[in-house]
Amino acid sequence: MAIGFMEVQLVKAKGLYDTDKFGRMDPYVLIQYKGQEKRSIVAKGQGRNPVWNEKFLFKVEYPGLDNRYKVILKIMDKDSLSADDFVGQAIIYVEDLLAQGVESGGAKLQTLKYRVVRENQSYCGEIDVGITFTPKVEEEFVGEDIGGWKESGI
């Protein structure tokens, strides 16, 4: 099993479904990967075409205990008077990226546009995201003295 770090670069979105009847949306993104969740800044007053330009780091184990290798991007609209509104989401499958990264010491998905869909799977905009995976280099202890004992190769 390899352990490493996945960096998600959240760039911008375009043509999002507008949940606000009055004023402009204040969108933010919840980025989820296997029980880990990060939250972007709120793009105040940027409406349907927000720009974030933020990077988020996730710890990754590959292969892991389950086979759900996906990054979920949930776009929300921050509301001050009521609960935040769900705008839409995009899912990026990263299993191939992780496998390639383990094999070649790192892998990158260039910034691409991903479809944002509502609960009913209808199209409601696009989001630009790039992802990089870097395996953690494990230190080798072979041949080192550990607690007065020399580690054997067994």
C-alpha cells in the first residue's frame, strides 16, 4: 500500500444554476474524499461565475480499504438568513491517477472542466479543477541499527 498526498486545485466555475432570487449567489465548494472534507472560501457576490484559485491537500492510501476513489465537489450558496442552498456537484474519479502516481512517483490531471449537475442529474454549469498525486517516499531502515539490534532482511 502506498501513502501520499493528493492536491486539489479549485480554480473557478462557470454558468452555475442561480439559487438566489434576489441579489447574487455567494458560492463555495465542499471538497470530499473518503471521509475527509475541506471547504473553500466563499466567493462573495460572484454569482454564477465564481473564481476561487485555492489548493487543498488530502491524505491518500492506495490501494485503500474500499474502492471509492472519487473526489466530490459540492457547490453551495452561502445564505445569511437561512440554510445554505445546494447548487450542484461534480465527481472526479481518481483511481487511475493514483495508480499512475504510485507506479511513476507522481501523477497530475491538468486543470479540466467538469460538469456540475443537480440532484436530478440535469446540467447546471461547469467547474475547473486540477489534481496532483504525490506518493510519500518511505524511509528505508534496512541495515540500520534499531534499538541495539540490527534489522534482518527477513
